Amino acid sequence: MQSIQNITLEWAVLHTADSCADSPRLADAALALDDDVRSYFEDHIRACLRSSQTRLGKFAVADGAVAAACDRLIAEGPACFLDVSHALAWWLQKQVERLDGSTADLAICAFVDVDTGARYAALLKLDPMRVYLRRGDGQVIFEQILVLPDAAHGLATWALVRAYQEEARYDLLYRASAEDGFWTSAFLECEEVASPRQMTRLVLSETGKWLDAQGGQVSQEVASNLTQAVREAAQKSWLDLEELAERAIPNSVMRDDYIGRILDKGLTETRFEPDRDWAERQTRKTTYVLDDGVTISGPSDVIDDIVQILPKTEDGKTRIVIESKRFHEK
């Protein structure tokens, strides 16, 4: 899904779940897709596909509320869209009812990958933003209103779902804000799975740490061969940890210790498709040049993880979101 380049919006509707009400506020019909509405939702979906905060999820069960509803939406097409969206809104209502004084605006969309013709479902939680209007000619009065977020500001909670396949590693891309703790386990009923980038990074980083921990027990030749084997495997179609360890580490005890360390650190599969783009970029440096000589620079893999480039605003400005636990002035 993350490789999708061109999309077209097929259908969209907006419902509201309210913890103070006995039922959700349901739309009677889909939104009219004029150019502005179409652009609004397509921009949001593109931003989700490009987000560096994306997580991969696997449905816990195939017949869960969201899994079954989205599978029907994808398989049956427009005839069932409104019924499916109502079912999803009721399911969200059940989650929101447990929260005090909470509302949730949920946009449910069907979109198509133009290049493959595959249909996907988008569940977008549109958290209203507070903005102020300036009114009055003499005495200035600022009036606060709530508006739905545009793609330039991004969404904190969303999911993009593909057709369910039991053997697939993941079923959806998603993100959930800290305030929406119900989204992943309760509403989506999914579990996070490691992404190709996470697994690739884990193997590369833990290989270096394992070599450091061995001290003089590993010869320079073996260390060089293992490092080179891992780097090359990370840029191929498949990374087979056991196979490359067999080639690079002659000592079977050390080989088992190396594989065991990486498994202990969280690797769930010894053979997987690595993130080749990330592996190729990790040795390169990315620099963004902003107004007045300001620059943002660092290793490409780190920049990709903490810097998010949002779509340009109408006035031609580019918004950049930087997420980092460590921040200080140097």
C-alpha cells in the first residue's frame, strides 16, 4: 500500500459518534464529490500514505467489525457503501460511549489505486481545529469557531485498509494519537506488526552492537564479512538472516548467539522483505533548505522518521512537522 502513487476518490461520507447520545449522528447520503470535496479527502489520503508515523496492523480476527465491514466495502462496491458506513459509525459509537464528553467525526471513504484498479477503505478521524474570526469595524471582536483539519495540518488518527488476506503480513496502515487509545485495539481490533523498515533497521543496528559486544573474539575478517553481508542483503528482495550468518560466521556457537541476540531484540521473522529504499538511503545525508538560510539536515533515515513534509498551503507555504523527544538549543 505504501507504494501507491495515484489515487482517485470513489465515495465519502461523514458520521459523528457522541458519548452523550444514545446513537451516532448518521448522514443519510454520501457527500457530493465536487472538486473541492474530492481534493480535500484525496489530499488527506495521500498525506497518510506518505506519513513517516505510519504503523502496520494485522486484524486479530477476520470477522471483526472493521475487518468485515471494510472487506465488504472493498468487495461489493458502491451498492453497500452507505450501509457499511452506518455499521462502522455504530461500532465507533460503542467505543466513544465509554469516554466522558467525547465526540468523533469519522469520514469513511472508498478510494482506488489508479495504476492497479484495487479498491481500499479509508477511515479518517477528523478532529476539529479551533480558529478565530476577526469581526467588527470599530471594536475588534475575535470569534472562535471549529473547523475540520486540512491536509496541511495532517490527521492524528486514521486507518487505510486493504482487502483481507489471512496470509498477508498486514491488513492496514494506521496511526493513532495518544488521546485515542481506543482506536487500535478496541475500534480497529488489530495488532501492530513490524514494518520492513523496522526489521531492516533492527538487523543492521543489532549486528553492529553484537560485533562490539564480542570484543576480540571475532576476527576482523569475520566482522567485515558479516557487516558487508548484512548491508548487501538489506538491499535485495529478501533478507535471510540464517543464510547470511551461515556464510559469514564459521563458528556455529557464535552464529547461534548472533541470531539469538537479534531475535531477542524483537525480530519476528528470520527471512523477510527488507526496506531497500531505506537501506540505500541510510548512508546518505538529507538537507532541506528553508527561508533565510535555515536548514534541516541529518542522516536520511533519521530525517525520514522525524520530519514530515505536508502538502503546500494555498499561499504556497510548505508546512514541516518535526517530532523528537530530544530538543534543545545549541
